[in-house]
Amino acid sequence: MDPNANGNPVNPDNKPIDPENAPINPETGQPDRAAEVSALKAWLRENRTSMVVSVVAVALVIRYLDPIGTLLVVFGLGLVIFIHELGHFLAAKWCDVHVSVFSIGFGPAVPFCSYKYGETTYKVGIIPLGGFVKMVGEGEDAEPEDEDNDPRSFRRKTVGQRMLIISAGVIMNIILGFACFIAAYLHGVQEIPGTVGRVEAGGGAWRAGIRTDDELKQLGSMTDPSFKDIPPLVMSTHKGETLPVEVRRNGTDVKGIAAEPMRDEGQLFPQLGIGSASSLKLISGGKKKLKPAVPGSPAAAAKSADGKEFEPGDTVVAMTDPDKPGAITPLTDYADYYRRAVRLAGKEFTVHVQRKDAEPGTSPVALTVAPAYRHDLGLRMRMGEVVAVRASGPADGKVNTRQEGAKPGDRIVEVTVTGADGKPIRYAAGDKANPLDPLLLPRQLDQWAFSSPPPPNLKVEVVVLREVEHTEKRVTLSMDFDPSFRYARETAYLPNSPLPISGLGLAYWVEGVVDEVVPGGAAAAAGFPANDEKAGKVSVITAVRLKAQDDKGEVKPGNWKDDLKPHQWAPADSLMQLSPPYELDIKVKRGDEELEFTIRARPDPRFPVEERGIAFDTDTRVRQADGIGDAMSLGWRATTRFIKTVYMNLYGLVFGRVSVKTMSGPLTIATTTYRLAEEDAWKLLLFLGMISVNLAVVNFLPIPVLDGGHMVFLILEKVLGRPVPERLFAVAMYIGLALILSLFALTLTNDIRREFFGM
């Protein structure tokens, strides 16, 4: 009978060769190359489908990716794996355990990539998705005689020694991460400071009274947090829990703030509702060049004297000064730029930019940017309910108990102010001359408050409909408009964000119900029908699809938002204002009819805006250690921060505060590593340190198959005084393997959705 009838390679004793081990030539004591090739062929026959996929993947890498960057990715991730397995290996050797195989990668060895030294075969497996150290007497398939006869068997070692061997990989990964952070901080690490660049209307920070340009000095238990410190702290909170916050505002410390992270419907995780600050440097995107001016915007049309546009990496260094007509003066920071842009709304301004690649001493170039305006669809939408009131704001009745404040559930129906001429200006629902338009009201009040000449007072009278004892009543509220919020960057971009009136400290929803089609407006020109309330035909927008212009001037549609809720029109309008050519598709339910329209909004010269399409980069500051001692301190802080981040994310996942869609897998890790390898070797080093620490934490979770699961069994053995029954151990391993494979499939699915479908 052919001893190899089953297609498996055989050794001289006619025993099937374990494809995980390199065949050994009994004469030389080294791997048998012929048998090795035979084993590889057999393995390839069994796994040809997966190998074809792998070959195609490699071909695509060679065809479309940078080979040097790819090699850096392979080397970097391979180093993380190697260090982990090296920890197990060194601990096993120190405890005098017989190690038979040390492998980077799984499957049979890559031809000519295995070597036996002493009792151990070192090899590189053909599947580069991990590694392993195989010890005599380890695992459920260990031979009984290994335990009984070999004093160097893993099973013959004490519980303490086995604990050391199991945990050594994790310890080595933490040490590697720590070393990466030390090296990075010695060179200098770019960190995003905890300065508030924008506040999302209605979010936890907005309700708590946190403002733009506030510097976070304390957030929960963290002192001087960077923006990377915020997500883990927020994700680990329970529903209704508040975080104590301390900020520095205009040089003064403000304490006693309590902000509640909120997770609205449709969001993947709870958020505080703040964004990082911007710098005066324009976005660049590394090797993947990004346009620093939104196509179709006034910034995209701006040209310097030599005919060039804004370029990636440029830095805006000076700008038209509204206090000195005709003068262009240096800028201090982005907040200075924004204040000037607000005051110059409706006027062209000139900026001086320092080109990224300009020679030292080269003078900045000037670009003049035309004014931009709010774009109007010609639809007056319905005012929704007040949903948020800022703590200590004018609308908060707790500030002044003598006057009543606004409450969630109120619906604004009338607003009255006094004009510069002393006459009242009234906006009211149903008023044909001055209708109450929820989308225009915040800008109308800003224009009134900061008009020239100024109004005699900043009193605002707001009439709301409020349910009192199951009856809707009109309630008049008197508020003092707060001019200090003139330069507040309060946005309404999230799906459930309300629209804020910054100077009053209240925010309301805008409903997708059309109260009026403006005669002669953009919607009317697109054939949008007027309401017929007697016939029950009032238009309700049920879906929206934004469009955007690319670099070639082509207008391309985005994805339909088919689940548009009745109160979500403010974010749809806010996002449209940022997307030339300000065109969108909408689906409308009108009585029993379902209609679809394409509307291109028109600029409204009554309402100039400060945003002109210039895309600024995130503000970062280089933090460099003063010496090795400082580097070790910063490195240890980074190590513990990333450990806490992983555990807090897992905590949020377990308690449902964080969606499983936030989880990332091998594809995201590989693509992020590749992008950083292209950009900067030091960023790559920092990322590898983070990956190493993450691997350590995840691998030590109490899940069978992982090191943490083995540690649990060893603890049980120590407590019980005997090993866990083999059958229980085997069942646990299979359950753990199924769980790991399920998580792998989930994270890979998330990666594919995120990378290829933008979901």
C-alpha cells in the first residue's frame, strides 16, 4: 500500500508530517528541504482557494501601492507579532521548557524560511496573520507521555511558571509599546490640544455652557486632556452620568461645569459634542493631496498674482483687518481669522499665505476671496420644539428667577426686538410681511444685535406655545441677547442636532414640513407644488440626497438619507450650505402622493456668511521630551492611556453605549499603517506602539484560546489544586475559537463597509 495514498507527505517512519512543523532530515538534523517542499505542495492543494485570493491581494498591492510603504507595514506589524511570540519563547526557555517551534505566521514554512537551531525550529509561515510558539506538553492535543516522562514539558512546570510563560507575550508587547512611545517623544509627537474648536448645538457640552476656544483643564479624572483622551472617558459613562469639567476661558479658570455625554439615535457612541480647534495651516492629506478649497466655493476661485490657487499645506499668515480698512495685518491664530471673517461677511477679503515649499525668506503671496452667502431653497419650513437650553444662558430661567425661561417642548411662534430706529421688529408665524422662518431666525437676530448703528437695547421678547395642564397656552418670555457669543462656532451637523440661537442659549428642531413655497424661489422654479391645506396636501420631506462638486466641476450625488426623521431638517440644511453647487434631491409625501424633486438653492444676498470654502487643518502641537526621564514619563502616560482606552471601549460595548460598528479589524489596521508609513516614520512608530499595547490588552482578555483565557484556567488550577478537566478545557477552547472567529468576521465586515462603502 502506498503510505502516501492520502496525499500527505511522509517521513522515513511513514508517519504523516504535521504541516505546522518543518520536516527534519535525520542525517543532518536540519529541515528536509525536499520533504518541506512536498509538505508545502500538499498544503497548497488543500488551501488553493484561499491562496488564490492571497495571490490576487499581493498582485493588487504591487500594482497600486507603494512597495516601500508596504514593506514598512509588513515589517512593523511583523515586529509587533515577533515581540509577542519572543516573550513566550524567552519565558519558556527561562523556565526550561522544551520549545519545538517558533513561528511568525501560520501554515507551512515559506520555502527556505525555516531553520533548526538546537531543539527548536524557527520559521516564517505562509499566512502572515500572527504567530505561535509550540512547546512540548502544551495544548489539548499534547501527548500524555509528554506530561509523564519529559521533565521539560510545559505541563510539568508549576502554575507560577506557566503563568509567567503565558503572560510574557503581553508583557513584551507593553514593553514594545512603551519603547515606541519613548522614542517618539524624544523626537517629538504631534498632539491635538484640548482646545474647543466648535460646539455641536444641543449636545452635552453645549447644554453645560462650554464655549468655543475654551481650553479643557480637567475632564473627569483626566488633567490637561488632549482630544485623544476624550473618547475613552466619554464612552465609559453610563446614560445620565455627567463628567466634571474645568476650562480656562480668556485666561480665567471656570470650574463647576457638569457635562453629560449623549448618544442620540443613530450615533455609534456617546459624544460630548465638541470638535478640535483648527490651525492656520491648510489641509494637505500627506501624499494623498487634498484640495484646501472646497470646489465651487469662493476660495476655489481665488488666485494669486501668478495664477495659482490655495495649495495643500499653505499657511495663512495675514488677513484684511476690519479695524483698519485697506490694511492687511498678521494673524495670531484661527480664532483671530474667524473673528475677522465674521465681521467681513458680505465683503471680499485678502489673505497672505506662506507657500508650503517656499524657500526661507520668500514673501507670502496674496489671494483675494469673494464674499459668500447663505443659499436658499425657497421653502419655509415649520418651527419645531425647543429641545435644549444652555445652562446659565439668557433662556435659562434659573439664572434670573424673576423671569421665566424657555423649556424643552416650547414652540416659538413670535419674536420681537427693537430696531436701531426705536421701532419694533416682529417675526411671527403667519405674518406675510415678516414670517417666522426657523432657518433664518438665528441670522436675523445676529444681524439685529450687531447692526450699525446698534439697537437701543438687546431685549428679545419670545412668545412660545407651551402645554400647561394639557392645554396649549401662549407664554411670553423676555431675554437679554448675549453678544459675547457673536463668534461662537456652534454647528448643527449631526443627524439629531437642533438649530441654535447662540445669543439666547436655546436650540430648536426644524421640521421637514413645508409651511410655504416661496413664490419665484428655487423650489417653485423646480415645480415644487404649493400647499393645499383644505385638501390635506401639505408637503413633508421624507428623504434627502446631497450633491457635491468635484475638482473637475462635475456634480455628483451622495447617498440617499431615506430615514429622515420629521425633526432632522436643520442638519440637512446646514450640510447643504457647505456643499457647492448647493443642490439636492428630495423625496416628498404630499397627501397620498409621493414626489421627487431636484432643487438648486440660490444665494440670498441678505445673509452673507463667514465660511468661504477654505479648509484649515486641525491644530496640533509638538510635544517633545526634555530628556530620557521626561520621555519615559510621557511614554508611560501614553501606554496607560491606550490601555485605559481599550478597556473603556470594551466597557462601552458591553453596556451598549458604543456600537459594534466602531470596531476595527485587520484591514483598517493595515490601511492605517500603510497611510502612516507613507506620511511619516515617526507617526508609524507611534501607531505601532498603540497597536502593540492594544494587542497586549485584547490578548489578555479572559477568552479561551487567548492568553487571558489560559490565565483563567491556570488561576482555577491554582485555586482547585488540580487542572481543569480536559473535556471542559476542550469545550471552552472551541467556544473561544468560535467567538474569536465571529469577532474577526464582524471587524472585517466593518472594515470593508468603512473602507469601500463609506458606511
